[in-house]
Amino acid sequence: MRKLPPCSISALGAASSALVRVAAVRVKPFCLQAFAVFLVCMGTALSSAQAPNRITREVDPAQVQTLKDHHPLWANPVNDRGALPANQTVSPLTLVLARSPEQEQTLEQLYADQQNPASPEYHRWLTPEEFGERFGLSDADIATLTGWLQSQGLRVNWVSPSRIFISFTGTAADVGRAFGTELHSYRVNGRQLISVNSDPVIPQSIAPAIQAIRGLYTIENRPQYQMTAPQLTDTNGSSTSYYIGPADFDTIYNVPASLTGAGQTIGIVAESRTDFADFAAFGTQAGISLANPTEVVPTAYGGVDPGPAYTSPPSAGTSIDLQSEATLDVQRAGSVAPGANLLLVVASTASGGIGTDAQYLVETSPAPAQIMNISFGGCESAAGSSGVSYWNTLFQQAAVEGISVFVSSGDSGASGCDTAFTTPPASPEANSPNSICSTSYATCVGGTEFNDTSNPSEYWSSANGTGLLSALGYIPEGGWNEPTSGSATQVAASGGGVSVYNTPTPTWQTGTGVPSARAGRYTPDVSFSASCHDAYFGCLAAAGASCVAGSAGTYYFVGFCGTSAAAPGMAGVAALLNQKLGTAQGNLNQSTRRRRMIRPLFTTPRFPRAA
């Protein structure tokens, strides 16, 4: 179908005055297309006009109300280290805007229809601009909000095409003045964080249009992985432990060789660039063709280049966590779907990091990727409702655009606030799932552990075959929980739990076998192996594991584990699914029907269920 020309509502003024005469006019054949375009444009104009302004009164600074749940518990007098310098820039900040109840109901109906094969809306995905026209705020409301921000001395950076996010920045003094609070520095468990010292207030007149404000306090989202020390192979290319290479994964999960993810793009959110030499070495040793990712910095949404990747181990004390995460994601997604395009979106942490990356993937038109992977996370109780609202709103938009989103569930078991792979705290935090993962519009990917300890030879060969293959077939799985590492205790288990903020329980999570003790969104949805007991084979020169063989034929590699390894694996499976079905599938959280769609990808029903 040819694309219709864009509609200009102002240009339709004269034409609409003649609409009453249309019935009496004989339309000549050569005018039919123009007339059809006119009706489409009129429909768009009327549809837009039917969405009333949410802001109906002038802004009165004397009439204000509090935005609740925007002040974290750790921002207390005990941790307070004083106000930020007045001229310190606070960035990025984001207004998450609120749709009307009527818009929300219509959006939910469209979301359901897009996943209903009997509906004419089935898989008719929207663009960000179409989403904005139907479900965003009106031009007048956007103008009022941006005008108010600017009147407070704040700078508006961008308004999303969906008309549901407004990014802005300002100094600590201006932000505090605008929202009736102060920005302070806090010392929390040895880390320096910033936060408002009280819940913000906003004018009552604009309150109906604002759902949350993101950025008023630090939300720590950490990579969800663990990496072994460099491991040396023997002269046959094998090692003394079992590691999952691409051929092993394909064998264990019966991935069909006929599917490669060709024609699909997996968008990977990251906060570091990568060393392409790692991918060449990985492909050489694993016997696959692993294409380099396309790396893009989302400058249109405020992203700043994090700088070049390390190509060898950096100086002592320099963290390579972010580069390790990006490298892991590329190697895992790319090895499951070697024919897919990999788009690594990299914004520095200071410029919004993964939040900025995700905006780029959802708001760009045409969509740069059909699949999104996020291997980061932090607990709900630390993120608060404003942090959860940001991701829920963004992923809701992604779902109706046909983007399948996958997020790692976390590596700290039910206590998502505890630091994974460390000694358990004396007073464990309360149970809390990954705040990015708790939305119903993303597929939360947890971790399993292979039950192969009692008789490894039943599941693994004693030496590697072609492409490092040593797995003999499917290996039984159970929930991942590794309470010890050597002789030390540790926090290491598949994350999950019930969301405090996303209630009620989704319809696809009700029924036989689903817990009902608490109302809310349950996580995770599906799981892949994530245990360090059988880690994933990886190459990372920055960790001293380049996978480049020396004169003796040996080389150093690393083992990756954690749900950061499971999520990109599922993103790769989604690429295979899209290729198989010939179109993007959107949100996969449609319970049994979706599982029936995924299972035929594998020759036997061995797709892993959630732990």
C-alpha cells in the first residue's frame, strides 16, 4: 500500500466547510483517491479533537499539590550530607505524562486487539507519531507544560513523539525552586547519591497531566551478571569444568538450524562500547559467524558517548562492569540468533544510560529494532513508584508498536535490593523484584540451574567436539539458587517476586498453578540457565581473556552467569520466532497461547518455564 500524504489539520479548514455539500456532489473517478485522503485526514483531525485538554485552568503558583512517592526512604537525616551546590546541573529529568482514563481504556483495548487474531487490529503496530496522535497529550497541554518548565528557569530538551515524555534539565537551585523542595547529597552504604529532601509539589492545574517525575533521586540500575576469572583451556580446547558455548545451547534447547533470526534486529541497551576483536575471537573459537554490532549513541535523546572500549586489561581499580555487560549481551543474543542484526545503543551513565537508550528504541520511527534487551536492574523499593511508572509507561508504548522487550529478573533472589554475588547482609532487605522487570509489558527472564551434578557424564562428553560442543542433549533444570561459592556464603539466585506497584494481577497470570496470595504482577515469566555452576563461554580481552590462542594452542576465556546471560538468550529466541512467523510479535506475555507459538520452534517441547 502506498503511504498517504501527511495530514495538515490547518489545511483542512476550507475543505471541511464544504463537507456538508459532499453528499450532493458527484465525485469524478480521478478524484476518488484525493477524496479518500480527505476523509482519512478528517478522521485524524476529528480523532485528535475528541481528546480533551487535561489542563483546563491557568497555572496558579499559589495553588499546589504534592506528588507522592518521590522521596526514597534512604534520603533521611542520618544519611544527609547537605544541599547540592546551587549551580550543580541535575540531569536528565523526565516528566512522565498522564493519559485520560478514556485514553487509557482505549489503549488497553487496542493492546488486546493487536494480540487477537480475530481482530482487524491484529499485529497492526503503531508508529511513535501515531501513538502520540491517539494516546498522547494535546498540543495545548504540551505547550502549557513546556512553558511552565521554562518559566521556572528549566531547559526543555525534547518532547517525545508519543507526547507522553518531556525531558528537561536545570540547576539544583532551579529544580528545587520549581518543585518546592531541595536537592541534597546522601551517603548510603558507602555510595554517594542525590535526592530531593521531600516529595515535590506542582501547581494543581497541571497535576492531571503528570504521572511522575523521573530523575529527582538516584536510581541505581546495575548489570545482572557475574564473571569468572580468566580460564585457561587445555591443548584440546576444553577445560576442567563445563561451560555453555553456542553449540551447547543449541543442543540443550533444540534450537533449529533452519532459523537464524535473519531479517530481525535486536536492540541492546548498554552504557559502554565494546571491543570488536572479542566478537571475532568468540566466533573463531565457537565456530560461528558472529557479526559486529552496530553501535549508536542516542544523541537526539541526550545520550553522550561513553568513550572507547578497553582492548586490554585497564589499570587496577578500573571497573569494566559496563563493558563486560555489553559484551555478554552481544555474544549471547548474537550466538542464539546469528543471522539477526545487533544494534547496541550506548549512552553514558551520566547522560541517562539505559533509560536514554530505551527512549531511542521506542521513540524512533521507523522502529530501529523489533526486539529490546535490558540486562540491568534495581529493586522496586529503591526505585519507587516514579521509577516503576517510567518503565511501565515506556514499555506499554513499545508493546503497541510491536516491540518485544526482555529484561533480566535479577541475581539476588527475592531480596532484589541486596547486592548479588556478595556475602548476605546481616539484615537482609525486604523482598523486592527488579523495578524494570515488574511491568506487565516486558517479558521478565529469570534463571535456572542444570541438575547435572550427580552424573555429569550423562549430559556432557569428556572432550569438546566441533564448535566447542560437549553437551549431549537436554539437561534437567531447576530453580537457580547458589547460596555458596567455595566455602563462602553469597547472595546468588534467580530474581523475582510480586510487584507492589503493578496491580492487579494481569489476566494472563491468573488460573490453575498461579499463586494468588498477593495481587500484583508476578515475575519472572520464563527462564534460561543462569547458574555459575555451568557458566556461558565468553571472550573479553579487557578481562585478560581474549580467546586468542598462543603457540601451544591454548587461550584464556571467561565464564558469564546470572540473568544477564538469560535475557539476551531469550531475545535471540524472539528473533527466531519473528523470522518463523514473518512478523514482529510484540509483547510475548500472553500465557498459554504464546507458549504454544514458541514451542514449535524447537523439535521437542523443551522450552524452559519460569523457575
